[in-house]
Amino acid sequence: MSLTFALIKERKSPPDKRVVLTPEQCVIFKSQFPEARLVVESSDIRIFSDEQYRALGIEVLEDVSFADVFVGVKEVPIASLIEGKTYLFFSHTIKKQPYNQGLLQAICAKKIALYDHETFVSETGSRLIGFGRYAGIVGAYNGFRLFGQKMKTFDLPKVEHLYDYNAVKDALKKVVLPENFKTLITGRGKVALGAKEIIDHLKIKQVSPSELLEQKQMGPSYAMLDLEDYNKHCEGKDFDRSEFYQFPEQYVGNFDRFTRVIDLFVAGHFYGNGAPVILTREALRDPLCRIKVVADVSCDIDGPVACTLRPSTIAEPFYGYNPQSHSEDDFMNINAIGVMAVDNLPCELPRDASHGFGEQFLSRIAPSFFDGDAEGILSRAQITDSMGRLTPRFCYLQYYAMGY
């Protein structure tokens, strides 16, 4: 039996213009998988218009409820879920997020088979698909935008007002940095590498973490920090990555030494439960703390970055942090640290983000629906089956799905 896939309209508020497949990628999908039918639900929200899909021979319909597999980006509102169907979207439920508990309950009740883009992983557990690169790109850009405003040295336009990534890079020509400017990125994944693209485009010199601390280099510089650069063993033993993941309580943070030398901190790390705090309140209160701006792309509230008090928004992306009172402040105040903590950064660059996501979907996810799931990608990602029951991999969500 052939499957019908539906690219669904994004219904979550605030509106999200991203899409899983661009018009050109829909053509590729149809060519690669001729046994399937692909339809697009009409939308006045997404970055690509209905007309752009129709112009390439893609079916655009008002009613796609007959489809078998529904593919979207953000959470589908409970009222829009169709019983007995298969859905792929970011459900934000696998960490037992309280605000989406009702969504998982509804999915179970409506006997929906749910796959989450975040749970598409390889055999070794690495993510196969995501918007991380564009979160890093936009997050780093916003960090420099905030730095320019706070220091009153340059003014960058909002990313959402720029056409695409090339326009973003062109806007960066306005950036003027002090001779002794220093920044760093935590992390080595897609988010951190996206942020690195922006910093490299600004021709800021990359140095090692130890060289950054020495402060001897001339001109703006930056370093990328991995786990061993900002965590150390409580007993002075060598850093052991596998031990850190298994027993994070045996380690303490070692990031504070960088706060006295950097102007801008771009947080692009993954933070696991129980890991040491990275940027502490004490380090931010230190009179010698030099940090002017924190661009927290990871945006874990009450997590590893003490000045991230809340998420910010695309409309109001910046706020200030008063290190003495540990409270929100005007970021322009001289003693305040500027904070950028937008939690949906790729939305600001929907055209490029959609294209990048679609490439990953076509190459890594879609084939599994037609090759008998030869690599186990679907089976690893499936949260609920066609009867709405949690799969063994996600049985830890049982009480969460029951409302407890």
C-alpha cells in the first residue's frame, strides 16, 4: 500500500514560517519515491507560498486529512490532531516538559503514531536532523548585534528583516570591534559550529583556550571550549568524558577563569542533567568579570548559565542581567550584562533553515519509510505506536503520559 505524505500548515502561535521541505525538495521527494503521494496543506504562514509549490507541480490542498503521514515543524495543537494518523514534528515531550503533557496524552488517546524530529538518531545516538546550525548562526549574529548596541559602536538590523544568510553576512560588514576583543563558544556540535561560521566570517582569529587566557595575542580573538576546558575532576584526576557523562557529580565547573578575559560569551553547548553550572552567579558578580554580553543559544532556564533568567523573543530579543541582585535589568545600564536568550532562533532565518532541514530529511529520514526501515531509524525514533501506546524506548514517559 502506497503512503500519502502531507506537509502540514504550522498552527502554533507565534507563527513559524519554517517548513520541512521547500518546493524544490518536494520535487526531489516525488522523484526519489514515486510510489508515494505528496500533498501540501495550504498555508498563508510559511516562507514559501502556495503558488511556489503549485508552480513546480506540487498538489496544494485546503483539506489533507486523508493523508497517512503528517509532517510539520512545531507542535500540532491538540484540536488539530487527527485520530489514527502518523505524525512527525518537534513534540517537546521527551524531557517530560509540563507545558506539553496534555499533547502527549491526546496523542495516546487518539491512537496516533508519533515520531519526533529530535528522536531521529543514529545507532550511536547522534542526532540525524535538526535546526542547530541555524540556531548557532542567528544566535551569534544576535550576540554581536547586542554587543554593538550596548557598547554604542555599531547597529545591525534584525535577522528577520534580512532575506537570507547571504544578507546576514553582508550586514556584518558594519561590525567594528575593539583591538583586544575576545569571545568564546562552548560546545562542538552543530549549534557551536553555526556560531563559529559567524565569528570566522568576521575574521576573528581562533586561538586555543590557553592562548585566550594568556591575553597576549593582538587583535580580536576567540576560542572554542569543549567539556574538558570548563569542567575538572573534584579530586584532580584527568578529565574522562565517559565518566563525566555517567557521573557528572564527580566534576566541578572550571569556566570562571575565562570570565575575566572575554567580552562576549556564546553558549552553544549541550547541557546534561546533573552537570556542573558553567557560568555561575559568583563569577558574574566578580568585580574583574569582563563579560559584556551573553548570547545563550542553548537557552536552558535555571540551568548552566546563571544570567539566563528567562527566554527572550524574536520581537524583544535582549534583556539585561544585574549580577549584584541576580535580577533583570536594562541591558544598557553600565553595570548590567546584556543577555540574548531567544529559544526559537532558526525562525528568524526560515528560508535557509528550511532548506538545510529539508536536505537532512530527504537524505536521512525519508528513505526509511520505503526501505523497510533498514537502519532502524524509524523504530528508534517512534514514541507511540499506531494504537497510541508508548514504545519500549520511551516507556519512561508512562506516568507523564498518564497525567502524573
